[in-house]
Amino acid sequence: MSATNQTPTVTVIGAGLAGCEAAWQLANRGIPVRLHEMKPEKYSPAHTYPGFAELVCSNSLKAQRLGSAAGMLKHEMERLHSVVVRCAKATSVAAGGALAVDRYRFSDAVTELVKSHPLITVCPGEVTEIPSQGYVVIATGPLTSDALAESIRKHLGECYLSFYDAAAPIVSFDSLDQQKVFFAARYGRGEDDYINCPFNKEEYEAFYDALIHAESAPLHDFDRRDLTVYEGCMPIEVMAKRGADTIRYGPLKPVGLTDPRTGRRPWAVVQLRRENSEGTLFNLVGFQTNLKFGEQKRVFSMIPGLENAEFVRYGVMHRNTFLDSPRLLNHTFQLVKEPRIFFAGQITGVEGYIESAASGIVAGMNLARILCQQAPVVFPPETMLGALTGYISDASVGDFQPMGSNMGILPPLESRERDKQKRYLLLAQRGMEALERCLEQAGEAEISF
């Protein structure tokens, strides 16, 4: 596959995970790209770093092992020459079986690779309207600027939905009480990369009572519209109000852990995950929150080991916006009614960092194929890529909600396997085999960047 001298330049709007992947796929297939990014001239309410592919909510890209949904997706992306997976592996920090990164080094690595590509021209500044001509990939993320969001709204009609996302606090390692916490990974997976803060029953009940009565921060004007809390990134205080044991069976579950001080499983556990490669900063896993900063300090300091914790960043909450994709997009992330326009990333309703990046691969790869007079690739439903693209383009979906990678969206195995780990591994192996057949049939098997 090769582009011609007459190949038009593609406009990619947004240099987040999806936009960088789309630009990378296009440029490496010979398609010139104008990559528009409004930072550093303008920042969204949640972004602070000038680099591309900035991670906001967490620094984890989830599990690495093939026999997991996130791991399966990353294996598929790596096979398709993902710039995100490549840079994540190069800037990873210890996180048990997860692929977590030093978020600033990760952003710097993606920025350097994308900017240095001879066919990618970076255009700083905000794009306020959908270009009226030419092929375009809109990958502006769940925090699309108000002006462009309004342009998209006018272009598409009222096919918009909104949900909220919340980021977790980060604490300094040196400020933790080493006598009360312990290093361990659940079930012994990894190399004891998580810091665990164990509660006994009385400590947990006092913490829970303080959490559910803590005061939330007021929402900004841009956050007040159509408030709907999305399940996948729910604030810890909202989850806690569903019942006293909800978080104890969720992010604070103690299963697979033994407190070395007592030799028993704790009543509940808060886990901290390494935030940078030096191990000087740790984030509170699952503690996305919209509490006032003072309330975060007061309540989260009740966690054993965090009594004197230094909070180097408090949690924040911000608006996310996504399309009613099943009514708008096809399996290549193109607008059905205007195929020159592609969308990619969380604005399409794929949920999660790695899923966002994966959608950029699909959009960029298929737009490049279209420009080279080749048929788009339809990924098999047995692949995680195929299952996700099938979900966002399934017009039979009623109340469309964001979807992340999970084994439940894959077709079942022909023969039943009761053991979940074996079943997941078989599903992933089947998916990788299906991907190879798909790429071979599409003439993609030998393509490398």
C-alpha cells in the first residue's frame, strides 16, 4: 500500500492518545497530516501538561497479560504498530501485572515521536469549527472545547450525551507511615508493587462515615449541564453512598492480601500505585473524587498510613462528552452521512485510555486505506478491536453508554470452559489468530513501521 503524489493532506484535530495514533497510522502509510493541538495556547479544565497524549485520570493502562481484556487489546494494538503502547513500554513504572507509566515521560516520548515524523505537521492553536472540506479525524477527547463542541453539535444535531470523569489524588511516598502500610500485589501477582493501607473494622466504619458526609466541590458552569455519573470512573464518595459495603467490595476490597502485622486479611484495603519511575509519588487507586480539597485532606488522612500524607495533587472532577455513536458512526469510526469525517477517542464512547488509543488506530489505518483506494479493514468480532468497533456502531443499542474493553463483548467459545482464567486466555488466543487472518486477507500482514 502506498500513497501517491496527489494524496490529500488529512486534518487530525487533537493530539491526545487517539489523535496521535491516527496521525501515526496515516503518516506511516504515506499520508501527510496536519495535527492540530490547542495546547499550550489553551488548556481544557483537566489538562495541565503541554505534551501530547497527556494522561489525566490515572497513569495505568491496565493489565498486560494476554488473558485479560486490556492485555488482549494492547497485544492487538502492538501488532498494528501502536505508538502509545510503544511509548508506554519505554516509560513504564512498576505496577504489578499492569502497564503503568511515568505520565510525563510517556507524554514526552509520544510528543517527540509524533513531532519528528516528516509527514506530520503540528499546528498549534484551537480549532473552533469542523473543516468544511477534506478528510478530517476529530479526536478532541471527552473535554472538547466549547466552540468546537458547539460546531459538532450543530453539524450532527442533538446526538450528544454527557458524563463525568474524576481524577484521584497523588501523595508523596516519604510522607507515608511505613509502620502501618505494606507492599504487596493481590494474589502475589507482580513484585509487590502496590502499597497497601489496611483497615480494621472500626477504622473502616469511621472512615466510611466521614466519606459519605464530606462536602463536595461546587461544579463549574461547564460541568452543570446534564450531570450523569459514569460507572467506570465514579467518584469514591458517590460509590460509597450506595451502601456501607459497596466500596469494600470494590476499590477497597481486601481479597488476595494478608496484613503482615496480623497474619490475616484486613477488613478493607486502600491500594496506592506508583505514579513515577522514581517511586516518589503514589496515587490512590480507585479514589477519583469531587470532594473539596480540604475535605480530601481531612477524610483521606483517616486512611491508615496516610495520617500525615503530603497530597501533591488533589482529585478533580470534570465534564466528559461523547457522541451517540450507534446512530452516527460506522465500524471505521466514519460519519455514516458524511464519510469524509472520522471521529476517534473517548468522544466516540469507547471508555479508557487504551481503548481511546485503539480507536485512533482504527480510524487512521482505515482512512489511509481509503485514500490508497483500498477497502477498509473490518476487524473480526473475536478481536477486542472488532468487538469495540462493533459496539460503537451497533444501531440496535438502545441507551448507549461508554464501553471499555471486556471479555463479555466477545463471542463465546464454541466449547465451554469453566475456569475463568483459562477461558479468557483461550478467548484472547482465538482473537489474536483471527487478527492475523484478517491482516493477511487485507494485505496488511507484512506492513511494518
